Amino acid sequence: MKAITVEVFKGNPALTEIPKPVLKPGQILVKLKAAGLNPTDWKIADGLLDGKMKHVFPLILGVDGAGVVEAIGEGVSLFKTGDKIYGQFLHQPVGEGTYAEYIAVPETAIITRIPKGLSFEQAAALPVAGMTAFQLVRELHLIRGQTVLIVGATGGVGTFATLFANLNGFNVLATARGEAAEKGIKKLGAKVTFDYTQGDLVEQVKRAYPDGVDALIDLVSDAAAFDHLSGVVKPGGVALTTVFTADPEKLKAKNLKGGNFEVKGSVSVLESVNEMIEVAENISIPIQQVSLEEAPEALARSKEGRALGKTVIVI
């Protein structure tokens, strides 16, 4: 089968031909239709989980995916042949990923059936980004009408965070560079956008909201920038970062809650994401589709911070 692999940590991802997985007891064999591209993918290929989990090489990249159950192993009870499923397919050994035509995965992985009306490509975009966004928005503990600033809103997690925050009745302020990005994020529910290339973002927000905002979700900033941005949050508010650049003592000094945030994925959280998507009728999540052959270049764009929206590999 065709797959995108690396031969060693930090190796160059390439399209290769490798054997189709052999089904084991407790596993399901999935014919993949699409794979979601996340920064986690190239980080794992660079050794993110080295020493924490067992790896196999050639290492097939990819965590998120969607496809059809082709066969089930002995003892499988949660799924049957023909089920359309999606989810976070990461399991041990690391390296049996979703950038491939097939994957054999334990039925206990963070996977579930695709909601009615969702395409394979849309489903593949959801797991990591959707679960992260869902938990971030829930962690804000805001009430309807309160305001959240989302920095990095046009990326994968940011688009879902914007959508989910809007569905919860929050007023969403989002960063967006350029007319196309602004138009796209407003379709997902952003009320106001700020172009960070047009001057200091904090000053822009303070001019528009002199009393401050109730919460901050920051998906991109370094430590200095996050500290600076947290200055727009009202005392008693919450500031969250997914890139672990928060200083707890500095937040405490500003009377802010929050800090460094890490997603805790589970089947129940993924199914909660399903419910949010089903509520969001007629909402189209912006997806950049690429072929399996184009995946290495798409990974390079992600690594260099050039990706816009959510990239999905069509298999």
C-alpha cells in the first residue's frame, strides 16, 4: 500500500510502498479515505514521543483519519464491517499512522462512527483540532454574551474554537490576516477581526475594547507575546495557551485564571464534538484538500507556519 513515511526521526517524509497491515485480535482494519494533518504529525516524526512510547520504522505519519471498516479481528465488538468511522488513531507502536491507504487499529482507540451528513474529509479534519477546541472553549467557563479573543483563529484549532465559542453564545474576536481569512472566520461566527500585521495587536484590541475582554485563547504566541496579550483580559478573566508559553506567576499577578492547556482526548469528548457539529447546521468548515503525493509539501508548510485553515489529505 502507499503511505507517507520517515525512515528515522527528523527524516524527510516521502511517499513509499509498504505492506498492508496484518489484522490482530482486538483490532479493526480500516480502508482510509482521508487523514487530517496536524502539527503533532511532524512533531511525532521528529521524535516528540521518543522514549515515551514504542516506535516502528518506517514510521507512517498521521493521527487523525476517517474511513470504512474493512475487516474486524477476533474479539471486536464495538464496530462491524462497513462502518464509517473517524477519530484519533494514535496507538502503540507509534508509526502505524493514517497517512496511508490502510490502518489496523485497536477498537479501543479514540474512534467513533461518522455523524450523518459529514463527509470523510470533514470528519478527518475534526479529531485533534475539534477535541482541543471543544475543551478550550469549555475551559473558559464563560456565559452567553461574554467576549473571547482567539489568537491564531484561522488555523485548524482556531477555526473550530471560533465555531464552538459562537455556538455557545460568546462574542468572538479573532485574528485574521487578509480579506479571505477575515471573510472565512466571520462565516464561522467571529464578530470582529484584527489583522496583526497592521500594528500592535494589544493596542488594536484596547482601542476597540477599552474595558478589556473576558477571555483569551492563544494558539501561536511565544512567552513574551502571550504575556503581552494577556494584558487585554479583564481581572478575574481567563487566558489559555496551547503552546505552553504561560507563566503562572505572571497570570496570578494580573488576577487571571488559565495558563498552559493540553487536550485530553477520549471517545466521549469526540462524541461531544459530534453533537456540536450536528448543532452547527449548514456550517462549512474551511478545508484545504491535498493528495497523498502532496502531503510532504503540506507538512513542510505546517512546520514553517504557512498553513491556513485545516489541511486534509484525500487518500
